[in-house]
Amino acid sequence: MTTESEAQVSEAQIAAHWREEEYVYPPPKFIGQANVSDPAILDRFREDRFPECFKEYADLLTWEKYWETTLDTSNAPFWRWFVGGRLNACFNCVDRHLPKYRNKAAFIWVPEPEDAETQVITYQELYRRVNEVAAVLREHCGLKTGDRVTIHMPMVPELPVTMLACARLGIIHSVVFGGFSGAACGDRIADSESRVLISMDAYYRNGELLDHKAKADEAVEVAARAGVQVERVLVWRRFPGRYESATPMVAGRDEFMDEVLRTYRNRIVDPVSMPAEAPLFLMYTSGTTARPKGCQHSTGGYLAYVAGTSKYYQDIHPEDTYWCFADIGWITGHSYIVYGPLALAATSVMYEGVPTYPDAGRPWRIAERLGVNIFHTAPTTIRMLRKLGPDEPKKYDYHFKHMTTVGEPIEPEVWRWYHQVVGKGEAVIVDTWWQTENGGFLGSTLPALQPMKPGSCGPGVLGIFPVILDEEGREVPPGSGKAGNMVIRNPWPGIFQTIWGQPDRFIDIYYRKYNRNPNSKDWHDWPYFAGDGALQAADGYFRILGRVDDVINVAGHRLGTKELESAALTVEEVAEAAAVPVIDELRGRAVEIYASLKPGFQPSKEIEDKISAAIERLIGPIARPKSVWIVPDMPKTRSGKIMRRVIAGISNFTSPGDITTLANPEVVDVINRRVRSAKVERGQVPRELSEAELEEIRAFGKVE
Ligand code: WTA
């Protein structure tokens, strides 16, 4: 929906100017060993070979029954991939590697305290542990194929073990990021109707042993209020045998996993043969309403896609030591710590804590000690390490052949530090653009075949055909210097199947906008709307500008404005709230909240603090606002819609844009003066924004 004032300037009409960066070429040493260095692959994945080209990815897996139909579009846009096939994801990630790699490390886990022992889990050990947990899920908990289980855990090996145990039985796991609050976890339990919650007592973060079990109690309570009763809470212990949480265990509901496991020692549970289209997991993400979206991913299509992209884009060989420094609680961790790397029999490093504990040299010490040669992280981590330890990498003797950046746009300056200092000029970089909904990478260079360009993700990946469309669905041609909406013209095996329990919303958000005919069974009529603004250069490379919907990307984490605003509205004095992004040097974007109060209340520091605290309690510390501004009124359209674009402009010291059509234009000046002077006083004046950042602010909150 477009409002009056927004309709006047279409994004595609705003020319964006930015300096074209020079290409950077992959080192010959990398090309010499790459999984793919023959350009013939580009031909194999040409558009006229679609969808059959994806057989190449499916053939990386072991199928119990081979599939018959590559892509079934009969119920568009609910795509079905590899129809007729049967397989088990856990078998593909664990069992099938035993003959060759039984005693090779599957995971190397590094606890946060630096003097603690590193834990090596071989494929044999992983097999044993996964089977035992599967036995607990099936026999002790009575769970069966198709049931949902919510897992709220930190970065410990028990997390992937639990996920794989679910996959072994066809139980749909829903992992909630450990840093999320109990309340956020409770909402997701309720939405997925999980009767079992798997949690942990405590974990290390920034030198502190945090109590995590307390969140489980809150989650169960919140879910109960929403009508879903959690019957069992299984609690892993950070130190088996020693309970580190202050919260009591609830009799009849809570059990220690290490105690339950004693009965199931060395038990073997056969993997359940699953149809390719059976759901493997749900991963919740933020959207345009407060209700989170449970992105439902398939077994066969998803696993094939993450295996294929891990092989060609991450260049993982079984003999590499691969470290993806993300949290398994996000899609990056699911696809590129657990499922993709394990499908290829990789050795995958997991780290419990924060990058800068105890200092900004920690990641490089880990890399040196373990011989990591593939490194994968997000711009927010890179920016932080660059700020706190710009020369640290030089002190350590490690050598990366390959590095990834993912989750947010990376500034070319930061990219260059990553390349020259972290990568010592020896590594190739892939800037991978994709989303929770997508299962795996959509935009990236093929590391041995396509040169890098700082700040651009590259072209569409193999078998993905993106295009930039304007609001009316017209193509914005490459090299035009104009921005538009990032759209994928075709389906792919890793695409999510639906939003759990909300099929109409699935179509509305992702397909309605550019659908040519709602009854069509031809995939060409169903372009996928990604919700990102982007530009395409003449060479076909995409530069992602950021979200065009009501989502704020904080340090690579998607936060919905509606979620933030609902949390702010739980404070009794608040009448209205609006969340907007501000450009932040370290976290990419930070959240600012604007609130107006109910009659009879006066603005105060106390109310501001209450709003911050409510957001932190209901969502988690990552959502904590940078500032809360209490204002006399919100700028609104005549139909009463809050103009987030206008306040986003104010927060970022840019022009609030056209305000002539507002119902209350006079309030803009009042807010502008107040916010600016407070920011000047606090020393929070933002640097001058780039053209791309200005674009993003102008477009913010445009799509409903
Ligand atoms: C943003 C993370 C620029 C984008 C895998 C997208 C990026 C959102 C990049 C998805 C990148 C992701 N360059 N922006 N390489 N990768 N994004 O669902 O706005 O947590 O829509 O998935 O992150 O975030 P999500």
C-alpha cells in the first residue's frame, strides 16, 4: 500500500550515485584447489537448463528413494522440489560419513573461557550422541514425526546434537536464538504448538556465566497464556551434574538431560525415511506485523541447496577446517554451521562466546590454534574487531583461503580491512546475500570464477535469476544507476515452503506484489519479492541497500518495527510508538523509538527507561533502543498512518522528505528541533550518509 505523499516519488526515479569499486581477483592458489574452477558450470546452470540444473545439488545427497519430478508447480507458489524422493537429513549429515570419516572431527567446540578445554566431536561421537537424544525424544517424550519441538539454547555442541536428533525422527525443530528473551521464545512455542521445550541452565557470555533456565520458565508461562501448554522442559547442563541456574526445576515438568540420557546410553534409533517435501524445521523471523513468521523449510530441497552452495560457494572440502562465526539460532547457523557443512563431511568449528572476549585477538588465536582456513562472519563482527583490534590479526599465524561476509551490506572500507588485514591478502571473499526465507545464498560471486567487488554481493548464484523491479513491476535495467526492489524470478530448492500456519500471509508478503495471475501454475508468473532495495551495475553485480519493509537490520538481526512497537506499548503511559533505524558505526543499524504519551502523563527519563526495559525484556538485549524520544504527537498521514520515513529522516539528520500531505506537518519541526539538539548534546551526530544509506532511509516503511 502506498500513501499519498509516498506515491509522488517512486524509488526507481531516485537516481543513486556511488563510486564503482574496482574488481579484486581471487589468488591463483585458491583457484588451483577450488571445488569449482571450470566455467562450464555457469553453462550447466543457464536459465534454459532450469529446473533440471538442480539435479547436480540433489546428487550430493544420499537418497533412500530417488526422486521423480524435479519441480512440481501445480500448487504455485507452494513449490515442491524432488517429488517422490525419500531421504533422512540426519543420515545424510552423520551416518553416511562413518565408513570414511568415523574419527574425523565433525565439530570442534571452543568454550568462551580461554583456559577451558576445546571439545572435539568426531563423526562417530556425533552419531552416538544424536542417537541417544533421538531415543530420549521418541521414548521418553513420546514425540513422533511431524511434532514440533522448540529449542532455546546457546552455542554449545548439544544444540546441533538436539537438532539432528529431531531430524533423525522427522520431528520439526524450531530453534530460537539463545539471546532472545523468554517471552519471545514463548510466542514462538505458542505459534508452533510445541509441547516440548529444550533449554540449558547457563552459558558463558562476555566472561559471565548467564542464567538461561529462567527464560524457560517465562517462555512456558507466555505460551500457556497463548493457549499452548508445554508438557516437558528438558534442560541440558553446561557442566553435567552441576546445576548453574538459580531457578528451581519444576517437578513433573523439568528434567536434566544428562540424567535422562543415562537410561539411553548407546541406544541406536533408525533414521526415519522422510518424503523430500516433509518439513525439516521452522525458523522464525520478523515481519510487518508483531506475529513472527515461522519459515518452514523442507528436507530434500533445503538440504540439497545448502549442500550445493556450501560446496561451490564456501568451497568446503572434507579436509578443511571451517569456522562460521554466527549463531546456530539464526538461519546462517542452520544452513552454514550445521546442515550444509555436515552434509559435506566438513570439520566445523563452534565458539560459545563473544568475538572480543577477553580481547579482540581471540578469533585469531582460535584460528591459529585450530588451523582454520575458511572463515565466515557478519559485517557487524568485522566492524567491531576492526575498531577494537585493527592490528590484532597480524600477531597470529593463521591463513585463510576463503572468507564470507553475510547478513548486512558491508562498507567498502570495512571490506578492504577484512581482505587485507584479516585475510592477509591471501583469501578470496564472498559477500553472500540471502534471507531466512531462502534457505541458502541467492547473491554471491563464485569464488574461483568471478572477481570480487567490495560492497556488492555479486550476481545471482547458480540457478538463481534476480531482477530489479520498480513499484509498477517494470524492469530497472543493469547500469541504469537506479534503485528498485530485489526480486527473484524463479523458485529454487532452498526456498521456504510456507509460513507455518499462515499460507495466505506467505502469498501476500512474498508473491502478491508481482504476481501476474493468481491462478497460474507457471513459475514465470510468480516472481519472489525479497523486501530489499538494490541497484544492479552494468556488470550484473547487485548492491543491496537494505530493507524496504518494516524491518530493521541490527547487527545482522532482523527486528520488526511492529514487534518493537508492541513491546513499547506494554508500558502503560505510552499511547503510540514508532520504531526507526539509525545508521550506527558498529551495528550497521540501531533502533530508535518515538513514543507519544496518553493524556495526563508528562515526558520523563523514567518513562524512557521503562520503554527500553520493556523492549529488552520482551524481545532481548539486541533490540535495546539507542534512544527513546517522547514526542507530543507522531507525524501522520491524513488516514492516520504514522510516517516512519519522516522520523527516520529526523533521527539520521537527513531531510524528512515531503511533508506537505501530512495531517499535522507542524509537529515535524517540533520533533526535529528537539531530537537534533539532544543528539548534538549527547555527541550522537551521525556522519554524513552515503547515497545508498540516504536511499534506504527515504524508502523506510514504504511497504505494508
Ligand atoms: C540483509 C540472513 C547486504 C538483507 C542470511 C536481507 C544483506 C536480510 C546481506 C535477511 C548481504 C543479508 N548484503 N544485505 N550480503 N545478507 N542481508 O533473514 O536486508 O536474518 O533481507 O538472513 O539481511 O536477514 P536474515
